[in-house]
Amino acid sequence: MKKEIERHLDCIKENAVDVISLDELTSKLEKSLTSNKPLKLKIGFDPTARDIHLGHTVLLRKLRKLQDLGHFVNLIIGDFTAKIGDPSGRSILRPVLSEDEIKDNASTYTEQAFKILDKQKTKIIFNSTWYKAMDISKFLSLLSSYTVARMLERDDFSLRMKENRPLTIVEMVYPLIQGYDSVMMDADIEFGGTDQKFNLIVGRHLQEVYGKPSQAIVTMPLLVGLDGKNKMSKSLGNYIGITEEPKSMFGKLMSISDEVMLEYFRLLTDIPLEKVKKMHPKEAKLMLAEEIVSFYYSKESGKKEKEEFEKIFSNKELPKDIPIYHASKENVDLIEVLFSQKIVLSKNEARRLLAQGGISIVEADPSKTSTVKDQTLKIPSRGLVLKLGKRKFLKIVADD
């Protein structure tokens, strides 16, 4: 029994930042294994955006490993808490989402989560289930379970107070509402990023208040985004969605720094870091990108994208599926073309790309390019191929 408990503990502690508390966790595991009753593992996502990105998968991968050891996951979709918006790590008030936006975002979460989690060992729970049934007296009772002084112990709250920035009562209530989810589902362990530690501790406290065993807490590192500085986030645009096209996913992974790459290997794969450190960084990065694309799509997709990437960047060959724009006149407005073809997200982005020398014409020899300097581009009768940044291409042909 002791050996089996250690095996489960090792799985839980792998890459974890906080485990609160190890003694309680050991006791829960012993009881679970003795009674052959799986532990209830809690994880929650507020559907504030449509996509799950690689940052979310750090936690999901941990839970899948514990499912493989026999435990059960309760995935809380915070359709109620999303109306408030989690203030964790935020210096400003989060915009309030509409009911339709929340439903639309939530509809994609379950399907995406099951790319990693075992569907047979997962229960999806919308936390509006119990909040819609909660009357005002129960809600006031919940609020009375925590003091303002304790709530202001939270770093981001106290900082906003000191800097005289707005902090609403609704935001202060958020940790209580998230914590009450743990009470309602009798969570044994709750998992979250390091920025969620305060909220998770509140859930633990509330379980005690309501006369239930307190949950253990496990926090995991926050995955750094593509900018190499901030945590991966849709709002910062530094993310890789797990439903992105294989080509986009592969290209983005190849753009990360060598330092960040090691963290991606550690948190997103089971490939030993000792093996990675012995490899050339470029080869290691190719292996990382192929591994992740293969997981979310197929081994064939991963291999194909690796070969395509090497052709373009090593052998200087062009990709096979370059999008084509048919120009109706000899001179085209490059900014308008790039925006209309969705090569860029905005016209300002296109202007920046042009000003920074990030747009070039690919010559007959793909290894040679010439930088485009003018917004108005003359299209020869044979057409031309543009290279935009490091990974994007567009062919423009002149219609007769």
C-alpha cells in the first residue's frame, strides 16, 4: 500500500509548485486506495473565450495522468462565475460578458477538454446549477463566512487598493463563489495555476465552514506565452489554441525561444529533459512541435508539418498550399490585400509589417528575396509570391 500511495503522490507532485497539505493528501490517497473509491479531482474553467490553449493543458495533462491511476475528474464550467470574471492577477476590472457570449464559449470547452481527459472518468458540471437555486439568505450566509481583512490579504487586491485603482465588491466576492463550488461537489483535491492559489485556499476554508473535509490543493506553473514574458493568454495574443490548424500550431511552436522551449517540454510532454538538453536547439524544437501537433491531430500530421517546415526553412522550398489572391488590376494596395485575405488581423499590423521590412518578394530561387518598401505593388503578368514575416506566404496573380 505504501508503494502505491507513493506512486500516486509522485504523479501529483510532478512539476507542481504548491501541495497543501502533503499529510492530508497522503491520508486521502490511503483512504481512496483502501476503499477502492476514486478521489474527486476538481478543476474549473470560466468560459471567457472560445478556445482552450496550451496553457490550460498543463493542468489537464496532470488530471489525465491521475485518471489513468483510477481517479475521477469534475470539470466545472463556470458559466455563472464568468459573469463576474476572475480578477486573479488583473490590475483592472474585467469586462462583463453577456449570457450569449458565455454560452457560445462554453459550448466548445467540453469537446476540447476531451482531447486530453478520459470522457468516461470526467463529469462536466455547470456551476449555474446551484447558484440559480440559491436564495438571498443562503448567499448572505456565504458572504459572512469570510472577512474583508482576509480578502484584502490577496496581493492583487491590496495592490489595487494601495494604488487607488477600482476594486469592486463583486470582484471580492468571486473567490467565495468559486470556493463554494468545492463545497457543492465535495472536492478532494482542487487543481489550478499558481495565480489561483488564493481562490483555492478560500474553497478549502469554505468546506470547513460547511462541515466538510477540506480539499487538498495543487498548483501548477503558468505556461509562458509566445512573447517569452507573460503567461499564455488569449487577451495578450501570445497563445497557441489546441484546435488551431496544424501548420499554424507547428509554426508558432518553432517561434519560441530556446529557454522557453525547455519549459514547454517539461510541462507539455513526457519527453525527458536530459534527452532534450543533449540535442541541438533547432532539432529539439522540431521534435517539440512535431510531438504536440501529433498529439492533437495525428502522427501523420506532425510528420507532414515537420517535413514542410524543413523544406521551407532548410531547403528554401516554397510550401505547396500557398493561398492565391487574384488581382483585377496591375497595381494593388498591399495593405488592403493583406487585410482582405486575413493574412493580418488589422491594417495597422500590415503597415507595421511593411515599415519593418517584414514583407518580401520571393525570387525564382526561393532562397532569395527582395524587400517590399512601397504600399502600392505592381503585379507582373506572371504573378509573384510574397513572404510575410517568417511563416506566411501569399501568391498574387494578375487576372487578364
